[in-house]
Amino acid sequence: MQVKEITDIVEAFAPLALQAGYDNAGLVCGSYAGEVQGVLLCTDVTEAVVDEAIRERCNLVISHHPLIFQGIKNLRPENAVNRCLVKAIQNDLHIYAAHTNMDSVAGGVSGRMADKLGLIRQRVLQPEGALYSLSFYTPAAEAERVRNAVLEAGGGHIGNYSRCSFNAEGTGTFLPLENSRPYCGELHKLHAEKEVKTEITVPEYRLNDSIRAIRENHPYEEPVWNVVKLHTPNPVTGLGIIGALPEAEDPLFFLKRVRDIFGCGVIRHTACGASRVQTVALCGGAGASLIHRAIREKADVFLSGDFKYHEFFQAENRIILADIGHYESERYTKEIFYELITKKMPKFAVQFSKVNTNPTNYL
Ligand SMILES: [Zn+2]
């Protein structure tokens, strides 16, 4: 099994194109062509994790946080990142991360948090990412084949439906000129062909692949397609999740449940003004930028990590803000990696790191 075969599985779920501009998700050490003996899953790559990978003969380490974030000027063993890299290179390890791209898909980091809390009617708290309507014209006899190729490239998903398309029959005309090689019709003779116009909704990050599918599968020398940007963002990509508890809960009871589920050393939270909690917004990692969004969406509580003192003031008794810890909020992300890989390859050696990489302790 090659590294790329495994990272392709992760990226089919969380495409690298969805990562934030500042991020460095993807393969940061090793080679996509490398042969994988075993996979070790973790939240952070630390020296203890690298040692564990070597010991356990897992030569592919998949983490949520990328080992390398900033430019590296040398590989002297003066900081942990450099020491990890040198040891990884010396031991032929491949190191890969799915970070903000895993934050930005509905079933990703925040979706997993929501599942752990049993939230129903989940949707993305702050949808981001453009949607396009892609239309193209195919001779009727080939329309189904070309449409299928474009759908395989990742478009046509709307809500809980896949392979969505609209197809209308019509007549296309063209006059093949000198040096053309028409699929049908004759040189210098106006030709009319029964064609199908197909329209498919495509997210931005699948647009190039979809157009490539048209180019590679269309029988015409000059296939025609149109791209129109839709007004609304993609509802299934973006940050955070909002959903509902099946039954309203007492705020303190709810927070204690959160503490137990996520193994929080402490939860820092604003006043429990609401008598009951039912609508829950959350975001794995550092989600303070979504506080206003959670308030606007009328969430009773917003769970995330890394809230600063002044950010708690934004609650103003409209919402309960609860900082459950950055590591704690993302601790179940590695389960997503595990499920994605073992679903495709049930017998492949995939294991969780036993190292607790949380750098924060609570007294
Ligand atoms: Zn994080």
C-alpha cells in the first residue's frame, strides 16, 4: 500500500483544497510513493509519537495538527519540530496532516464532537466555500456517459442527495471549418445534432476536476461548458456545527456531560443564564471567531477552545460560552481517520497513538 493510496482516502473526505490559507496540511515529510507498513493516528506529532511510530513499525503518521507550520531555516536539533523531522527522515517515516480541511467538512472535527454529544439536525455553523452551476452540451447518444464522468468527479451533491443533475434535450448546430475534425457532420456543411444540456451543482474545490472530466470524456473536438457562480455558499463546508439536543438539558448538567465526554480537566464558562440548553453550537480547536455567529443562530451554548478573557464578555447573557480545551475538543478527530481508512481497507494495520500530546495541564 502506497502513502498516496491512504492519503487519497482521507482527501476524498476532506480535500486539501479546503484548508485555510495559513495552513500546511498534507504530506510534510516522506514521499507519496512510499510503501506503508502501518499507520499511527494522533492529534499532534511530538518526539514521543515519533518514537512510538518507530517502535510500533508504523511508518506513516497521520495527525490533525501539521508538524510543520512555519518555514524551517535549518535542521539543527534545537527545537522539537526539527528533532522530530530529523528522526523521521532517519527512520523513513512519512508524516501527514489533515487540519483545517478536516475542520471544514460537515462530518469532520466539529461534526464528530456533535456526534459525541448526540446532537440531531446538525448543520454547518458558518458555511464557506463557493458553489457553481456547471452546464455542458453533449450529443444525446453520449450524454449519460459524459454526465456520469462529471458526477464521478465530485459534483451533484445537494443535501442528502447525490448524483443530482438536470438534463434538457435540444438541438445544437455547428459549421465545421477548415482543419476541424468533427465528431459528426461534414466540413463546410451546417450540421444540426440532437444534444442534451446537463446542469450539475459543483463545489469550488471540485470544479477543475469536473471540467477535466468533460474535456477527457466529451466526444466533441470543442466541447462547450458554462460556469455560473451561485449566490449561496456551500452549506456542507465551513467551520463549526450547530444542532439540537434531543431533549433540553439543565445547563450545568449539560456542561458536566461535556466534561465527561471530552475528558476536560476544566471547563471555563460564562454564566448559565438560560434555564435549559437545547440548541448547541460548537467548533473544534480555537473557535472564538464564531461566537457572534453562534449568537446570531440562537444557540443556547457555544463550545470551543482557546477563548480569551475579553471574548467571554461577548456572551452578554445571550449564550453560554464554554471553553472545553483545544486538545479536548479535537481528541476524537483521529477516530475519523481510523474509520475512513479501515472502511476501505479493513485489514490494514492502523492504530491510535497512546501518547497524550496535550501540552496543557490543570491544577
Ligand atoms: Zn487544533
